[in-house]
Amino acid sequence: MNATYLTGKHMHRRTLLRGLGGATLALPFLTAMAPAAHAQPALLKARRFVFVFIPNGYWKETWTPQTSGRGYDMPPALQPLAASREKFSVLTGLAADPSKTISGFHDRASCSVMTGVEKAKDEVRVAPSIDQIAAPYLSKDTALASLELGIEQGDSHYGPVFKTATNPLPMERNPRFVFERVFGDVDRLDPRALAENRAQQKSLLDLVLGSANDLKSTLGAADRVKLDQYLDSIREVEHKIETSERRPVPVITMERPAAAPTLYSDYVKLMFDLQIATLQADVTRVSTICLGAEASNLTYPEIGCNDSHHLTSHHGGQPAKTAAMSRINGLQTKLYDYMLNRMSSIEEADGTLLDSTISVMFSSLGNPDLHMQVDLPVLVAGGGTMGFKHGKHVKLPDNTPITNLYVSMLAAARIPIDRFGDSTGAIPELLEA
């Protein structure tokens, strides 16, 4: 065997597959780890937060349901989620406008939406964002406190994640770098061996394949299925990265990260796959992914939107632009549905990966034409093992702070913090059937 897998009669929770050149690969939670984990119950019932940021707001007319509660009408921009409606809830009435007196702009909106604190004029001074507040509690036993992923390079506008009041965290956009950081342990690989392996198109799984086969021989049938599912996920991510690396680099005006697919949907799905694999391997339990930078100038030719997203969002009520915004919102919800389905297909000790994860999809702007930080588009999914119940439209009073949602998430995850930013209380409807 290439690695020692068992501690006494049972596998240790932090067991790694080890292979050629020191390559290592984390493992998902397996039943064989359960006796060791009983001493640490939190490891058996992981609690996770995933934040999915969408830029430039939305077109309310085709997003917001006209009825509330269960059985609400599904408007056009949410139709891609129709088959998954029991996995998420629509929240309306939420705002990210802490000061209530300052005109909203992109930088103020992005800085306040996850911190609950308004950006001061001409300086960055807010507060740690909700993901960074939760990370010390949720990810205290993992290799990474949190993971921040992005699709587009931002300019002068800050992203939504802040480590401290003055320290915004960057979004990593290169899928190859993310993969090697999380799974490759490349710092321990001999550079010559690494170069040779890549030249021969050897993957990380090739490097640890012998260890994986040895491990499978010690597992029960259910654990073998779970391990195969996990390894298939890693292989799929590797294949997507390698395929995108072999494509000719197109001539485009916008900088794209190395090894990223050229089609927006493929790029987002790949980053979702990376995020999911990272959660599945329990490398971290807190992740934020931005599907575009604040004031995004992405275009979406795959859905016929060739003008910049930012220009389109300042629609002035023009039908062509509002129709384009609706199509962009529909693409975003379609991709979110991809993430939800992937997470709900992964079985864990007491449900699925989605059951143990509370995910929020949101924007920092409601009406982008006026830079309004009220009436935000917000979807909440998962968290079944933490008591969240879905399949409904929760219509909240106007200008309810979005931080009330975060307080509800903290309470569901048993994190002892009952105030955050400009919060005024929790949202009990999230726990009601």
C-alpha cells in the first residue's frame, strides 16, 4: 500500500490518498470514518455556507413572483429552476442599504451586501463579511477557512468579500490554480517529476490511482460507490480544464484567466464543479463565487446579449434592454440550477451535500438603472439538515435588511451570533413548511 489508511480498526477523518511524487488527494466523508468521527460530532454533520453573487441587479418584472407562499407563480427568469422549486425559496423585500441616506453606487453596493456596513466616502472601511464571520466556526477543522472564486477581473469596484474592515479578498479566476491549490499539493511534488507527468498528460488521479485501488479493497460496498462518485467528479473537472487548455485562445477584448473555457456557461459550470469538489472533500465549508464582477461588462452571445452587461443594466425602461436583462437573469438561474442539482446528487452521512449547505444567490442591486440597493433578487437553497424548508416565495416587508437572512443562517448553523451589520432580527419563515 502507498499510504496508511486505518487508525486502529477505523479510517481517520483526515486520511489522504498519496501517490507518485508526493501527490495527495483529500477524501470525502466515508462510512468507514464514522467511529473516529463520533468523537467529533460536528464532522459527521458538516454545516456549510455557499454565496453566489450575480452582478448588476435584475429586471424585476420577469423575476419577482406575483403570488407568495407555496404554489407561487414561477416568472420567466426563474423558469429554469422550475424542476428544482422544492430545493429553494424566493425572498423579496430584502435590502442592502445600511445608511438609508447615501445614494447607491456599485462600490457601495458591493461593499455593503455581505458586510451590512456602508462604505465610507473615498475609502474602504466596512466590516468582515458574513462568510468570514462564519468561517472560524464552520471551517475550523478544514484545510482552508474559505474559498473565493470569480469569473471576471474586477476594476476599481470591490468585490463583496472582506477579511477585515479594510481588506477585501480577491476572487481566484484560474481553474487550474484552484484545482492544484485544493487537490494537487504541488508544493510537495518534485518539479522535474511534475513536468514529466504533465508532459505525459498524467492527471492527479493517475498519480494516486494505486492508492485509490488499495483503499477501495478495504471499504464496504456503499463506501466504494461513494469513493467512485468522488473520483469521477475530480476526473470530470480535470478533463474540463485540460480540454479548455488545448483550445486556441480567441481574440477578445476582455482579459480571461488561463485555462478558462471561452463559453460563459462552461466557465461557470467548471468553477461550480471545483467549488463542489472542494466542499465534498471537506477542504473548506465556506465558499463565495462571483458570476461576474461588480459593474460587469461581460457579454453573453450564447443567449444573444452582445452588449456589455453594465450598459444593458442601465436600461432606462427600453424594451430591448429589459428583455436582455431578463435573458441574463434566466441564464444565471439556469446555472444556479446546475449547481443545486450537482450538490443534491452527492450523498453524505445524513442526506446530500445540498442538505448540509445553505446557499444564497443574490445581487447587491435591485434596480440597477438607478443603482438602488433595495428589493434585491435573492434565492435561498439547501440547509435541510439545519431546519430550512423551501418551495415558497417569502414576501418580506420592504427594506428588510439582507443581514436578517445572514442572522437566520448563523442561527441555523448554531453559530452564537445574533446580530450582524444592520440586522433587526431573523426570518422565521425560512423554518416554516
